[in-house]
Amino acid sequence: MPLIGATMKLNELNKIIEPFSSTEKMPVLFLGHGSPMNAIEENEFVQGFRDISTEIEMPKAILCISAHWETKGTLVTAMENPPTIHDFGGFPKALFDVQYPALGSPELAKATQEMIKSTDVQLDDKWGLDHGAWSVIKHMYPKADVPVIQMSLDYSKDAQHHYELAKELTNLRERGVLIVGSGNMVHNLRLVDWGRLDEQYGHDWAIEANEKMKELIMAGNHQELIDYKNQGKAFQMSIPTPEHYLPLLYILALKDESDDIALFNDQLVAGAITMTSVKIGGN
């Protein structure tokens, strides 16, 4: 009976993900999203997002893990038309006027729920697309012609849990799904130089942490990145809270031995934020 049940489960999953069949493995991306103003400004970072999209086969859908959706438990958005969420304050009206009308994908949400066995994933119909998702994806796919779903970060779990959970999404890479982590490797708003938001420079500790993170990424040393709390003062100052850093671990967990790694948008801004972004695979 257990074998029959497992077979039925597998058949059900195969039926759900049938529309996402693909012959080529998609890359995965970590995007340093920085200020919400990047959504409406023209700069080298948004050009970097545009450029990277030209190197990628047109995805059938996008699964985004954003720093800006933290929940107790793991949720995935499952509505047909996710709203554009303006989850910030103090910015110009032009930013609040932005709408990114990409469709959702209840089918992909259900497939994601079925794939993850390590924790109970709930389908969500209340969130939408926060600025961690739409402010970068809108530059990659300005026509909003790729369905997008988000998966939340469970704030009650440690870094190792998030890394292991991400591994369960591996099969989506071969189903035409582009998995995007959106955050910032170095992100300390308390130490941002607000008067120099448009300047590219970093405090010494931010430079040190960013360089060490890149070394570990390129060397494939994921365990030290998972164990970020024990990597010294520069890491502690760069990651005062984990939500902007954890999306990086999701992307690293999806790397396999054949994948190349490329860095882009590798700049520090306002002293305490890195825009450094990572592309894994697809070369």
C-alpha cells in the first residue's frame, strides 16, 4: 500500500508539472536589489539585470525568494493575478505608481508545494509580488510576460534549513523555471550613508565581507557561507539580520558540479550595501 500511495503521489506531481516540461536546465540567479528606486532609475545595475536576461532562455515561469516576505512557516503565492506590493515608504509617487502585472501560476505553486518534503508548505492568496521581486524582474522581463510566484522565508528556521529546503527545488530547473533569490549579500541599513546613496563606496568591513563572500562562492565553500554567524566581525556587521542574505543560500544550494559561476553588478553603494549578483549555470 505505501508503494501504491507513493506511485500515485508521483503521478499526481508529474501531472501538475507537465506544462513546465523543458529539455535545458535553467540557470539560477541571486540578484542584489538594493534601493527600491532601482525600479525606476537608469543605472548600471538595472542594465546588469537587463543584460543577464539576454543570456537566459525565456523561462516558462519564475520562482522568486525575496528578502521582503518573511513568515512563520513556508508559503508560496498561488493566485492567478498577484498584486504589485509597494512595501516601502518615503519614496516618490512615481515609484508607488509602478505596476508589474505579471500573471501568477497556481500550477507552479502547487508543484512547489508537492516537491518540498522537509516542511509543510502552504498556498497563499494574500501576498503578491513585493519590491524584492518586481523591482528587478521588471527590468529583465519588462513586458510582464512571464508568470511569477514567490516563496516566503520562514523566519523561525536557521540558515542550514533554508539551504537544505532549496535543494528540493532542483527539478524545477529542468522544467523551464527560473529560480531567483533577491536580497543583498551585505545589507546594514543602520550604517548606510544616506547622504551618499548614489555613490559607489563601502566601509572597510563591508569590503572585507564582500570579498570573503565572493571567494567562498567561487570556491564552492557553501558551509562557511551557511555558518555566516561564525565568520568574524565583518560578516556580523554585514548581516545584522538574515533576510537579505538567505536568498543567496537558496541559489547556492541549487548549484551542481557542472555549473559555472559568474558575478555581476559587483559594487558597494552608500557604504553598507552590496549590489553583487550571482549567476549559476546557463553558460
